[in-house]
Amino acid sequence: MTPSVGPAVLDGWMRPFRCHFTAAVWRHVLVLVCGALLAPGRRTVAAALRVMGLGEAAGFAVYHRVLSHGHWCSQALVSQTAANFQRCSRPGSA
């Protein structure tokens, strides 16, 4: 079970990062990001899943694998974030 309300809202905002993940992993990434934004206290995978209503879900371990076994590059994500920040901080950009 993957919630659709929170991640659907984030999909547009996170779209520049989509190319760094496979389609199968992307849904899980959105759930984790949404849960991390909403979770009070520590931002752990367990806390993110609990706030998204997935604390007791059968596929709990899949979300841990997104971070531990994922084939994504953290340096590429940092570069993408920096490029997006530079683009948005230019005078005249909206």
C-alpha cells in the first residue's frame, strides 16, 4: 500500500530529481520525503512511515532498501539541488 495524497503533491516539486531513481523506487522516495517533512522529532525511516500511515505495512523493509541498497548517487542529488538553487536564486527568476 502506497499513499497517494502526500506524494502526489510533492511529485511536481521533486520532479528534477526523478531522473536519479528508477520508476519503481520513485514512489517510495516520495513517500519517504513526505513522511520526513511531516514527522515530528527525529527523521528516521520508521518515523516517516508511521506519519504516512505505513508503520505496520507489510512492505516496511522496502523503504529501508531505498536508502541502503539503492542505485542512486548522493553526489548527483547534491549537484541537482545546487543547480536548482542557483537557477531559482537568479534575479528575475520566478
